[in-house]
Amino acid sequence: MAANRFESLAAPGVRRLAPYLPGKPPEQLERELGIRDSIKLASNENPLGPGRAARAALESALAGVGMYPDGSGHVLRSRLAGRHGVQLQQVTLGNGSNDVLVLLAETFLTPELEAVYSQYAFAVYPIAVQAAGAGARVAPAHEPGHAMPLGHDPSAILAAIGPRTRLVYIANPNNPTGTWMNAEELDTLLRGIPPDVIVVLDEAYHEYSAGIGVPDAAQWLGRHPNLVVTRTFSKAFGLAGLRVGYALSDPDVAELLNRVRQPFNVSVAGLAAATSAVDDHEHLEATLRLNRDGLERLRAGLTSLGLGVLPSAANFVLCDLHRPAAPVNEALLRRGVIVRPVGNYGLPNHLRITTGTAAQNERVLDAMADVLAAGA
């Protein structure tokens, strides 16, 4: 890549920044390779898409897209406050939960301060921290032989917190590993973090994990005023393309976030669809059933191929190929199967595979078997 003529004008953190690379869209793969009928199991999207209630709300919302949305998002925030048993002023809306994660860095970090996150944690955390010009302390993850291999180690996170730490990012369950902390581990960790450190608990996959006992930390906000819980409509609710997320926090934290939050950061369509999706229990249950079946099938199928599969409380599995993943990923792409290489996380032998429909899961397993048999 040619040198950027304006690099010297950029903020120091931006000069060193590598942008987030999303999963490859099927249209791009088909355009590049001249193939058709590809499937994408790379970005942890819901294969069912939006439910009927959200689809109906989207159709109705079309009449209002010529006007700006309600900048406060009052109706959606009210619905979320009721769902989580919090006050309206504790809810901050974001353009996806990524937006809220960045807002938190912009609000609380400066070049004199630091953030802590775990090794193998979500890639947006280091991007947000570096863009703010702050320092980062990376806590070592659990070893591969642990019950939660490559997952967050609470004691290592506590040990990484120093006098300059202002933010701690924790994902539960974690992306890309799928691992999680139970209620006792998480509560002990939160109690050990100083009250002047903001704890960002990213629960993007909570709907998938609640059934196996992963705690709902939104219920702990009164116990931990420095806690911020982030959620999204992009995963289980099937609204990834509309970009709607939110944070739950102490009202004083929310007031600070709203000073930084861009006006109209959630669209008319996004507000309408998300508001209707909140109470669409039928669609959520169908999504969770499909995901449970998909996790079981992928885990069994990949294990039968001699591959390692980490425990997962999300809608994906992290697969250890026991060999470099890049050639395998390339061979899968040529078969029209898009999964997610995670070498950028320091995991060059792993692929993250989203659960899909039953047919999609079988296709990725068949393609993986073919690729391994061909010696990729």
C-alpha cells in the first residue's frame, strides 16, 4: 500500500491503527471467484433474519424515513427499560453495540489513561482504545487445557488493573472464543475492580447464553454503579443490517455517554424494528432452538473430522484445525463457504464458524471434510 500523504496530520493513535475487517460478503466472493450460491457463516448473524413483528414494523416505518428519527429513541428506550427493570435514563442507544463500545472509550479514555481487556477478546476493544490514544493492558487468557480454553481469566484481569486504568472491557460470552464466566466468577471479578474504574460488560450474545446459566449482569447494576452492560439487536434478534444496540448503566454514566453520542444515531427503521423485536418471543425461541441444534451438529461433525472445538455459549464455534487455517479457509471459499479466520486475534490455526440453518451446517461440514481429504 502506498504511503498515506496525510498520515502525519492524524492523531497518534490513528496512525498506528489497523481497521476492523468484517466478514467477506457473499456478493464479493462470487464476484471475485465467479461462483454462485455461496453461504456466509462468518459474522455470527441470525440465519432466520428478522421475525415477523420486526418485518411488519419495517414496512410501516417506510412512511417516516423522510424525517429524522426521534433523537432520544424514547419508545425503544422505554421498552428496553421495562424489559430489564431499569429506569429510562439508564438506557443509551447506539448504532449497534459497537457504537456504544466506542462511545465509552471516547467518554472515559485519554492518552494518560489505560484500558484492560483479555487476550483473544473482541477486536473492537483495542481499536476503540487505540483510537482514543489511550494505553492498553492485555490480560493473559486461560491456557488451552483449561475448562474454558482461551477464555477470560478473572485473576489475570484483576492483576492487569493499574493506577492509570479507567476502563475494563469484558465480553461474556466472549467473541471469538465462545467461552464464558459463570455468575460466581463474574461477581468476584466485579467486586475486585476499583469503583473508579468503568467496567464494560459486553453481552452481545446473552440471549444465546442465558439458557445455560450465564448471568444477566443487567440485574447487577444497582450493586455495581461502575458497571455498563452492552447489548445488541444484531445477533439473536436478526437485525444486524439495521445497526441497533444499547447500553444499560448508572444514570450518571448514561448522561455522560449522551453528551458524546451522535444525534439520530439510530434510524427510523432501526427504532421501529427493534421496538417490535423486543417482545417477539416466538421468533426468539425459534432462533434459540435452531442455534442449539446447530451448535450440537457443528460440534459433533467437526470433532468427527479430528478437529478441536471450544465450548461455546454463543451462536458460533471456534474450531482448532491443528494446522495453519489460511489454506483451509481459502479452499472453503472456493467451495462457496465463507467462515471467519481469526489469525488477527493471534489464533492462526483456528476458524470461527457461525451456526446456520440445518442445510448450511451440513454444507460447511461436507466442505470441510472435502478440504481436509484433499490435504489443504
